[in-house]
Amino acid sequence: MAAAAGELRSQAADVGLDRIILELVNLRVSQINGCAFCLDVHSAAAFKAGETLQRVAVLPS
């Protein structure tokens, strides 16, 4: 699983996908999977990349 995530990050960077969008995708997948550890990691990464609290809060919608 970690190898697939690393490949996704690499491919996203190669095509110029914004880091915030990638972290929002990762965060939504973590929500769907119900992984508290991953939610913590990806929400922190999203905020570090410049995402707002409001957009993270409404992501499940």
C-alpha cells in the first residue's frame, strides 16, 4: 500500500497536480476507509500545504 501511495505522489507531481488537491484526495480516501491514523497524517499535510479548515471540514459533503 505504501508503495502505491508513493507512486501516486510521484505521478501527481509529474503531471503538475497541486499538492493540496492530492492531500484532499488522500484525506477523503482516509475518511472512506475509516483510518484515524491516515486522517491525522493527511489532514496535517493538507494544512501544511495551505489548505483551509473550512474546506477540510466540508470535504465529506
